[in-house]
Amino acid sequence: MSLDLGLTLIPIEISFIEFIILCLISFFSSALSASIGLGGGIMTITAFIYLINPLAVIPVHAITQANSNFFRALMMRKDISYTWIKPFILGTILGVTIGGQLAFNMPKHLLEGIIGIFVIYSLWGPKSINFTKPTNLISLFTGIITSFATMFVGGTGPLVAPFVKSTSNDRKVIVATQGAYMSIQHGLKILVFGILGFNFGPYIILIISIVLFGILGTWFGKYLLNLMPERLFIIGFNSIITVLAIKLIYSPIKVWFF
């Protein structure tokens, strides 16, 4: 009886096996983010788009990433830099408000294509964006642009990272501050999706499960990732995600041209 009840609480579009897969993905993506500061969001959003209703991907993904980043920021709270955080928060509020009005009206295949393009850019695009000197204005615009984008593509950590990196040369400060910025951005995104009427109810058991697995992944991430050479892991990770992203990009092409 309890098993049947548990299964009925799983979103109807996913099977029990897919439910387990999503929990494991949350674990490993949090482990990745905790170890190198980036990458977990891309892994999660790429998997979610294949297993969850595309219109629910961004809201549910926001909760998993808010949890992962918040827990990381909490563990490293002494290293967080708050110097430029206020204008970033203001920019994020503006960005998620504008982006949220458009996200719900976007066709499924177009959303898949945008996420696919973003994933490809995050993995293979130029990494040489430099902020010579952080300012309140740059922090504000970083918040606006990245938070607007995150309403459509989910994990925009690679877009926020160059600004955060420009604020400090200390690796611990960069990783901790990145976690703080992204937990704020994803938290505000969750609030906007709720105000706009997204129903998190059908996904509550899934959300709780992936949050718990994400916490475990954050704690044990550095030990898990040390089991294989970093270069081998990065090659395998990039290759798999690239193939999945190309398949996503093909979705709108198939609808429009075939």
C-alpha cells in the first residue's frame, strides 16, 4: 500500500525508474558543482528536459539549483564576498520579472532548442570574457541579463562566473560567492514562477527527493570526483552533454522544416 501511495505521488509523466535517475542526477550534479564550482546546472537541465514536461523543467530545475548553490554557500559562508551583491539582486529581480512573462508562452520545441544552444555555448563557447574592474553598474547588468536568460535556459552559472571571478583572486571566495549569487538568482526565479501560477504540487515528492540527494552530493562530491582523472571526466562529460544538446537543437528544426 505504501509503495502504491509513493508511486502515485510521482509526476505522471515519469516512471519510477526515471524518478530514481533524476535523484541520482541531482546527486552527481551537486557533486560536480561542489568540486569545481560549475557544471552541475548544465548536467541537470540537459537531463531534465528529456525526463520532465518541458514546461516544468525550468521551475523544477530552479529548486534543485537553489538548493545545491545555497548549501554550498552555507558551508563556505565565511568566504562569500558581499561587495557587489546588492546591485546584482536588483538586476536579478528585474530580469526574472521580465523573463517570466515570456517563459510560459514559449512553445515546447522552441524552449528545447534554446536550452540546447545554451548548453553547447556553455561547453564550447569562448571562456575569455573579462571584467577589468567590477562596478555596481556591471553587477546590475550582470543580474539583469543572466536572470532574464535563466528563465529560459535554467543554469546560467557560466554567464555569472566571469563577473564573480573578476571580484577576487581567491578560489575559495570565487566558489563561495558564485554559490551565493546563484542561490539568490534561482530563489527569486522560484518566487516568480509561483506568482505566475506554476503548480509545484505534482512535483513536490520529486523536488524533496532531488533536494536531499543534492545535499548528499554536495557533501561527498570531492571524494566521488577523485575516483577518476579530471581530464577523462571532463572529456566524457562534455561529449555526452554535447550529444544530448544537439538532439535538443534538432527539435525545433524538425518542427519547422520537416
